[in-house]
Amino acid sequence: MTPGRKTLFIVCGEPSGETYAVRVARAFRKRFPEVPMEGIGSVRLASEGVRLLLDYGEISVVGLTEVARHLPAIVRALRAAVQRATRPDVGALLLVDFPEFNFRVGKKGNEHGIPVIYYIPPQLWAWRAGRAGELARFTRGVVVPFPFEEPILRAKGVNVRFAGHPLLDELGPYWDAVADPGRFGIPEGKRVVGLLPGSRPGEIRRHFPPMVAAARRIAGRFPDVHFAVPLAAPGFRDAIQDILTGVELPLTIVENERFLLFRGMTAAICASGTATLELALLGVPAVIVYRTSSMTYRISRKLASVTCIGLPNIVAGRKFLPELIQDACRSETMAGEIEGLLADDKRREELGEQCRALREVLAGTGPSEAVVEMLAQEAGEAWG
């Protein structure tokens, strides 16, 4: 290793965060081509030249009960991450989303004098706002995906910047792409309804069975509908197919080119998360759903400071897309909402326009470049 040149250590813990980490790694490599990168991710991050310490597959969980079940693996991963991230050859830590894990890694890194940059911090304006002070203490810089986060965090002493939402970079090439359902094996002339149960195994177990039941009801009333399940990761195919065993539905599972698939969707049922915003920015009105364990839900309600959970609704500042949460997350309510959209072209188009209007709200100069600039400013001497 060249004297004085240190390693950038990157930590992400699930697919959407990794998507953003990949773009930063690419931009960082362009500016600092000789600097080694290591971290926690999956094959996608590794494909950008990042040497993986761990794959996040075993620690990508959500909810208190899931964390409890996976606690030994999480503790092992945390110990390994802290041990590697605090070695003297690490020039900076880049933490992407994944807050419960990354706050711990970041605090340890800061204790060892290592600059910490946080990209996509937890939604502290919605959950546990008091943690903003913690973020200020262990980070040198933070890049946020929503414009309203900047003044909130700056007031708490965080060195924060909003430079646009990273999804705009991902989705830009698809704004005007021609929908091509046939590319995915979907018959011509069918209206496509997406079923997106989430990006974690537990979310799939909770959401996909009622989605399938809703799809069966919808198919009975609207024979021109074809369902599509874009996989958050290829490894989820078996879990999806197991739930579909014995079920007859006009349905296609899609592994690649999810954004092109979205362009051809009429509507979708989607678990709360990044995918709801992806769909909205591409003009697809979605029914937003979420169910978790009773314990997690009760605690979350006490901690939450927002009235809606869907990202499109939060960005818009109003609940314009339907949300079916916990006990309301049932097959019959899902089906009823989608049937209403399929039967009312005018309402569907109006919702699509409101979705596309979010692009302007989230536009900026480029978040990946902003992260790299912070890494250069706060740890530039480490890169040789």
C-alpha cells in the first residue's frame, strides 16, 4: 500500500442502502482510483471493487422479534465490523442507512479518531428525534435524501447537506422509457399490477400471503390484469415461489430491470419502504402496506412522530396514497383499493401526476458526489 494511503470502510445492511453505496463507491473510485475500499455489503458492492468483510444477508432484519432471533449473528457481525473499522489503516468510515448497527460502528470509529460520514441517516424526524444529538457527536458529515431533513439536523449541530435524493440518479434513464411488458413475458394487452412485499425475509413472510389472496380476488373481477413480482434480490425467489405453491394466478416473477418493469405498471401493492418512492417517482400509484409484530408495532406507535409512514406521502406532506397498516393490512382491503384504481382511470391518472410531481421536490446537485466531497474534505489526507 502506498505510504499515507488508507482504506475507505463502507457499511450497508440491505438492498436499497447498497444501491446508494454502489454509486458512492463508483464516484469515490473515479476521484481516488488507487484507494482501497472494504466493507459490509453483497456481491453488488463487491462488483465495484469493494473487498467484503461480510455479506449482510444474515443481519438484514427489521423489528424487535426478528432482531432477537438473529441476535448472535448480529453481535458477531458488529464485533467484526468494529474490529476492522477501528484499525489504524482505515482512513474514514462511510455508513449507509442501517442505523441500529451503524450507530454502534460509527461511535466506535469516532472514539478511535476515524472520520465518520453518514449517508442516508435514520429518519430522526419520524423516530426518536433525540438521537440527532448522537449523530452530531460521532459524525464529521451527513448527507440526507430529503430536503426537510437539512434544517432539522443542522439545528441539532449536525454538519449536514441535502444534494438531491439518490433515486433520481437511479431512475432518470427511465423517465421516458417505453414500457415493454413483453420483455418480461407478460402477455400483450394486459394491465400490470405489481406485488412488492418488501426487501427482507420477514417482510415477505408477513406481506406476500395476503397480497396473493388479494391478487386472486382482483383477477376474478379484472381478467385483463397480470401480476408482477419484482424481486428485491435474486435470493428471495424461493421464498416467493414457496408461497405461490398451488396458487393459480397470471403472475410473473422478475429478477432484473425492475425500473423498466415499473414503467409498465398500472398500479401496485407495495410494502412501506424505498420501493414506494421508486414507484411514485415513475408515476405508479401504489397501495402502501405494512405489518410487523404486535410488540414492535406498539413500541413504534409510541416513538413515531409522523401521521403516515409511506415515503411518497411524507415527501408530499399529505396522505394522498392509501396506507394499510397492521390490522388494516388485509387481503380484502388491499384488493378493494386496487380495484378502485383499476375501475377509475381519472383518479389513477391524477394520482400518477401527483406521484411524478415529487421529482421536483427531491431534485438536487448530486448526492453521491456530495458524499465523496465530504470524504475528501474530512479525510482527504488519508487518500494519499
